[in-house]
Amino acid sequence: MTVSSEKPPAKYRSASEMIEKRLRMNYAAMVVIAAASLALALVAPSPEAAAGELSTLEALGEALFFDVDLSENRTQSCASCHNPDHGFVDPLETKAGRAASLGDDGRSIGDRNTPTAAYARFSPVFAKGTDGKWRGGQFHDGRAATLEEQAGGPPLNPSEMGMPSKAAVVERLKEKPGYVTAYERLFGANVLADTDAAYDAMTRALAAFERTDRFAPFDSKYDRHLRGEATLTEQEELGRVLFFSKQFTNCSLCHRLKEAGGAEGETFTDHTFHNIGVPENRALRAVNGVAKGTRDRGLAANPAVGGDRRQEGKFKVPTLRNVAVTGPYMHNGVFKDLRTVVLFYNKYNSKNPARQIDPETGVPWGRPEIAANLSLTELESGPALDDRRIDALVAFLETLTDRRYEDRLSRK
């Protein structure tokens, strides 16, 4: 069925409703999808953005973040795949579950899991350090050096929002008097006449919104514990000790930025890249058209890396903020449950045959998609963990959930 580019009815154009009015399959399925989508209540936009006042860069970015008109078929916004009510990831199901997102065209399914936009502002500009390690950037392979660069990608990606050109995006911006007024106020009278300048202004506004505290409140139970406002349970405290211990686990080797364990403002990633031996997600590739056995080169595919084969299979260490409510996991969404992820890491240190079985499939863990360049020094640095310690680590990771998502922990 041909997808129409006609605008949806006006009643679906408010900031609080338009996100979930994206066309996810085709018009035959639209009624069912719409009913399910409208049941999801988004975090309300700021009074300034809701009133269309857009007097600040952040307010303009907020309006743009929720605007489905920036996609080819006017069905998908940034918030469609980075839903504020769901840890800034995509909660909607496709034929591949939630392993990857469906595009605005109602057909395209990606090959990587949508990363959270929460706490993304803390990732440094993509660069190689003096130690020879690449760090930072956005996306799983760091290919967008900054938040601004990342914000400019999805509108033009054929598998995502699908706009044909920057000029087409700018024409959509010109349709709305509120945007025109805001652009003239914030960027100058003639900025919309210059396609590149207008598009760059859009990415600046989106990045400004993503840098607000709405994306990084630091109000989880763990944060409240650090401030003396909450007490961890015995199990959570054991998990905390294990997590930060260099003797019992390898977690904090990569999932810690600040030197002191338990420091406020910790994002739980050092923004480096590693190949940890994640297996191919065959279920995803069975439905998205990517040939079985395709090797996702990860960091090596980042143009800035120059095809360095030593970087093949490496992906950015993600933040663990909200990790308990933002599954599925790994760059390709191959694991559904957080406990499975902890067991996957533990397989490198356990000689117990039972630990070599993927609990989600009942068969041995899949082979690494790329077997070279494995970070074995980090992966094999700890002892095997029993079930009590595995469960404690999961319990601690759940304490990293922002307050607004804590009610999802019991029904995730």
C-alpha cells in the first residue's frame, strides 16, 4: 500500500499526542497502532513550548523534538524513538520486538538498537586520546562527534525519518509561523533563506534541549542514597560493593567515569569502545533484510577511524543510567533481560557448564559477531559469580533508574 504524505488531522498535532501518531506499519494497521500509541502519556512539554512562545533555544528544541512534520510522511519525531516516558528509548514493538526501531516509511527496521538519549550530553566530543583509545561521540559507533551532529542525522536517514534533503526539512520549518518567529529572534532575520544555516540552527536547538535536566535529572535511588535521602537494601548494597570492587567484578573498569566509587554525577560509562563478543541477533536480521552473518564493524565503520581493522566489533560503552527499564540490550538488542546481560559477562570467568548457556535461548551463547579485538583483559579480570551475587548486581543496577521510571521496575 502506498504511504500518503497528507498531513494527519489537526487533533493529532499537539506536542503531547503527535509523537505516537507515527505510521509504524501501513495504513491498514494505522487504527490499531494509533489506539495503542495514544494510551502512552508523554511527559508534558514545558509551558513555554506548549504555548508556542519558543523564546529560548531550549524551548525551540523541545518543540522540534516532538514534531512529526520533520519526517517524510509526517508520522515520526525524535521523541518517537527517544520517548521521554520510556527512558528516551523506543517502547514500540515491531516484527523484531524492540531490538530495533521502525522507520517513518512503515517498512524499514534498523540493525542496531536505539540508544537512550538520556545523559547523552555528558559524552565528550569524539576523539582519540593520548593513550590511543577512541572516546565519546554519539551513536553506538561514535560517528556523530557532538550532540548537534547527532541531531542532524535521523531526519535525513532513509531508514528513520526519511526526509530527502536539508532543504526539504527547512521547508517544513517554514510552514509554521512559530518556528519562523523563533528562528528570526534566535538566529537572525534571514537564516531560513540559507538552507545549511537553517538546518544547523535546528540541530543546535535540539542539542540545547537534550542538554537540559529533563534528560539527566540524577534523582535515582542511588543518587538519593548518596545524598542521604534513601537507604539501599542489603541486596542493593551488596550489588553496589560488587560493582565498584576491582576484586570481585570488572564492571567499573568501563562503566565508571569518576575516580571515586560512589561519586555524585557518575554517568556509569567511560565513553570508550570495546568488543565484548556480542553474538549476532539472528532474529532481528530475519526480518530487517540484513543478510545473516553480516559483520557489524562497529567503531571501524566510523569514517573518522579510517577503517582501522583493530577497531572492528568495538562499540561504545553505554551509560547504565535507567538500564533496568531501557532493554533490550547490547548494540543489536540481542538480549531481552538485564540479568542475561550480567550472566553474559560472567561466562568469561565461569567454568560452570551451566553458565555457558544463554538462559533466553536454552543453548550455548552465540559466537561473537566479530571474534577479533575482544577486550579479554577487561572481560576476564574477575572471578565467577554465584546467583546471589548476580542478583545483587541486578538489584544495584535497578537503583540507577530515574525517579519517574521507578514504577516500571516491578513490571518491566
